[in-house]
Amino acid sequence: MGSILYLFVLMRFLALLSSFHLIVTNSSSSVQQPLCHDNESSALLQFKQSFLIDEYASEDSYAYPKVATWKSHGEGSDCCSWDGVECDRETGHVIGLHLASSCLYGSINSSSTLFSLVHLRRLDLSDNDFNYSEIPHGVSQLSRLRSLNLSDSQFSGQIPSEVLLALSKLVFLDLSGNPMLQLQKHGLRNLVQNLTLFKKLHLSQNQHELEVLILSTNKIHGPIPKWMWNISKETLEALFLSNNFLSGFSQVPDVLPWSRLSILELSSNMLQGSLPVPPSSTVEYSVSRNRLAGEIPSLICNLTSLSLLDLCGNNLSGSIPQCFTKLSSSLSILNLRGNNLNGPIPQTCTNTSNLRMIDLSENQLQGQIPKSLANCMMLEELVLGNNLINDIFPFWLGSFPRLQVLILRFNRFHGAIGSPKTNFEFSKLRIIDLSYNGFTGNLPSEYLKNWDAMRIVDAENLTYIQVDEEFEVPQYSWEEPYPFSTTMTNKGMTREYELIPDILIAIDLSSNRFHGEIPESIGNPNGLRWLNLSNNALTGAIPRSLANLTLLEALDLSQNKLSREIPQQLVQLTFLAFFNVSHNHLTGPIPQGKQFATFSRASFDGNPGLCGSPLSRACGSSEQSPPTPSSSKQGSTSEFDWKFVLMGCGSGLVIGVSIWYCLTSWKHEWFVKTFGKQHTKWTRKERRGHRG
């Protein structure tokens, strides 16, 4: 018994001793972990001193001066604990400098102490203002760099391909968003071919080839040469060449050869020829706003991982391939706007569809809206305007729980809109444009009661209506906002709005065959900004409930058969900047004061019974038409109904938009600066060795 007790005590002692040894070892290891090297700390502090801190130097709304907390003495003087600094856990050398959106302003050249940090592997200086400096040749001293991001930082001059040539380990390069940066002297060939050639010379030493290349928004000219298809075939994951002056392709293969490619961004160039097809691994493919022609190849249906497909603004013809249904389970954004596509809309959606945005507008599509679209329950924007679609109102879209924008303008829709079957149809709708069709019957009074999203909105938290796309590839993850857009027309002027603020609420039912009175429920969606009911056959009085639309900026009731007086309550609409009731049968005095003092006589023309400023007919004069029995009863509260319909996009919309932007220009500038920057936000998936 005693020996057993002795053995037990001995085992407990050994266990405690082992635990104590482990604690001491860990503590010793922690103590021995190296601090930042003095020479590197000094170099960083001198780099900090070479710049001013300017809040306007960065556009990101979350920008802040990371270097402000860097200090040379006392607690926190270890540079490995500084914000934006990444150190190797074993050696203490600075291996990463992450100063994106750090409010840095000033010039930089090769004498900067930054280039003495020869152990750097990752350098991110994006979204600062380097005052149109040239990219310093000192970058070539950072031979261990794997990732270099100088985007949106006001660099200028020629891109120094000979400098980048020295960075043999580089796998991520982003020079986008520097419009004064040029690549004309030697062109894309010299930069990319030399960069990748140098890597290939070191393949026997296990060097990596290019994974991400971002050269968007520079001044790169000429065609994409055939040798481009042979670079980094097994490693390239993302290629950004948008917003340049690239003119076409040389001997493009049927399917682009990069087997791991996830992103191909070629938009806003001058590319001609047929549509290139990326590999099946592609997740995002954008070649919008070019000059591509021919049919959409059916090979594109093999891209079963595709989440974003944007081919808008080209000269593509033929029909949309029926095999697009194969893409519906992965596809989130489909934009084919502004081509010459014809034929029927294919059965796009399956039961597992993830589509959130479909824009097929400005083509020559025919037939009906396919009923398979009912499976697109995630849909937030549907834009089918400016086609030849012949159908009745797609009431079945009302069950979509997220639909915010519905544009059916300039088609051949017909028949009555009718009434909703439930109280929750189109409950998230913010913009509806049914203008220039053949709709008949009364205005949709019951629908107006259901459009809850058109009520007062939170104007303090401004944002755009958009899809926030998130993608992942083996080495990187990224976020990219894709804003909704639409085309709106006012007084014969058409304008494309590439950004839609979420406070914009609009209804346009103009240029149809609606008749009857404007319903009292027109005052329900009191967040409405634009309302257009012009060019119909509406009768009766203008309803007083319109005065409930206190945010209304544009109201167009022209070219109808409205009678009685213009309600005096409309003077309360202090945001009203565009008003048109011309060519009706209105009588009596025009309301005076506030916004009505700004409207010209053109707003009231074609109403012989109206009087008062800005018309030349004075009220009470012999020239004034005698009031009709109906107008004399208008003082009666019970009979003076205001029945109105919300409109936003068609003939009265653009003026409202323009005025709204002018009246709130300071908000808009802040809006674009804060939210409108459409730039991919990259995140390295590997864990960084930052201490602190």
C-alpha cells in the first residue's frame, strides 16, 4: 500500500514539474521573441516624417492616419506593435507595411527610407496622395516583395517596367486608379512579358509566377497581343485591365488558357472583334462598354462558377443562348444592356437561382417575360426597358420579397394592371417605370397602399442600391460593390444613372392609356421623390393627398384631362423643383408663393381656365373663363379629392434627377466620395505575422 502511495506522489510531482517546465519555456520563448530592429524602426519614423497628415488625401470613409501612433520612446516604441506594421515572428524584421487609406500627403522618391526595408514582402500604399510623384526606382531594392499595391494614390509618369522587372517574387501588382500614370512608350508587352519572363527564368528555383495583375485606369494603348495568352497559364487568378485604351485581341483562342482564372475585368476599353470566353474557373467576367460584335458564344454556358457576367454596352447580336439556364444556380448579376440582341428571353432561372440583378434593356428582345423568372426569388432589380416585349403586367413578380427596382419602359405591355392578391405584393419596391407602353384601365390604387418601401426613408444613412459581391480564390478573398443602374427620361432627354441612391423613390406611369381619376392612395408612399402620370387620359381633380408627399421634387401631370383647380395645399411641397400640369382642363387661380414662384408659364400652358402668375391672365378679369359647376364645388372637403399616382422615371424623371442633384450637390459629392468608389477590396487569406 505504501509503495503504491509513493508511486502516486512521484507521478504527481513529475507532472507538476513538467507543467512548470512548460510554463518557463513558454515564458522564456516569449521574452526572447525579438523586438523590431533599431535601423528599421528609425527608417519607418523618417518615412513618417516625410509626409503630412491630410484627411483629404484618402477617399475611403474609414481612412485614418495609421502612422500617427508611431513613436520612438516609451511604451509602444517597438515598431512591431505599430499600426500597419507587420513583423516576422522569428527575426523581428519588418516584412509588411499596410498603410492603405492612411491620409498620407506628399512626394516620394528613391531616397525615401522606405526602400531600406529590404525584408518587405507586402507593401500597400493605396488610397493616399503622393502628389503626382513618379513611381520611385528605389522600389527595385525591395527584391523580396510578393505584393505591391500603389492604387488610387496620385502617381504619374511612365510605369517603370525595368523596376518591376527586378521584383522577381512579385505575385500581386495593383497600379490602378492613377489616371496620370502611363504605359505608352513600351506598352503592355514590355511590362508584362518582361515581368513574367524574369520569373520563368527562375522557375528552377521554385519562384512563383504572376497571380494577380491590376493595371486598371491607366493609359495603356494598343491591342492585347497573342503572347499574352501564354503568360502565367497555371497561376494567374485575376487580371484587371479596365478603363484603358486597349483596342482588340490578336489571335484570341476559343477559350482563354488561364486554368485558375477567377476574375477577368476588361471593361471600358475600345476592344473590337468577337467576345472572348474565359475558362470555366471564372467567377467574375466583365467586358462592358467596348465595341465587341457577333453572337454570344454558347461556350460561355460552361462557366458554371460564374457569379457576375457584364457584357453591356457592346454591339453583340443574335439571341441570348438558351443554355443560360445552366448559369442560374451560380449567377448573381446578369447585365446585357445596350446591345443588339433579339429573340425571346431564355428560361433563365431554375429552382436554385441566386440571381439578384437582371438588366436586358436597350436590345430588341421579343415575346413575353418567361414564367421561369418566378424562380428568381432573390431578385432585387429587373430592367427590361427599351425592347419589343409584348405581354401583360407581370403581377406574379409581386411575390418577390427583395425586388426594389422594376423597369419595363418602352415596350409593348398592355392591359389593366389590376389589384394585388395579397397586402404584401411589391412591398420592397422603390422605383417602378412602366412608361411608354399600352397599359389601360384605372391607376393601380390598391398597389399604392402596399408599397411600404416607398414611405419615409432614413436620409441620414445614405447609400446606393447595389449588390455587395464577395468572392474567394485560393490565395485571396475580395469584396466588390456592383451598383444598380437605370435609364430615365425627362422632356425628351434620356440619361443613364449608373448610381441610384436608396433615398430615390420614383413612379413613372406616363405615356400609357390609363383613365379615370387619380386615387386618393397616391398620398400613401410619402417618401416619393418623383411622380410622373403625364400623357394618359386621366380625369377629375388633382387630389389633395398629394400634399402628403412632402419630399416630392418632380411632379408631371401634363397631357391629361384633369379639371377643377390646382390645390392650394401643393404650396406646402417645399422640395418641389419641377411641376407640369400643362394641357389639361384646369381652372381657377394658380397657387402662389414658395416653389410655385419658380415655375414658368410652360408648366401651365394649355389650360384656358387658369389665371394668375406666371400667366398673363389676371384672376377676376373679364378674360378669365367662368368657373364651371364642378369647380365651384371644389371648396367642399367631401368632393375635393386628390387622386394621384407616383411616377419617377419617364418623361418627368430626368429633370427631377438633375434638380435633385443640384439642390443636394454637397450631399452628392460626399455621397460619391464616400460610397461611389467602385474598387475591389482585396484581403490576403494567409495569416499575417503581426505582433502587438
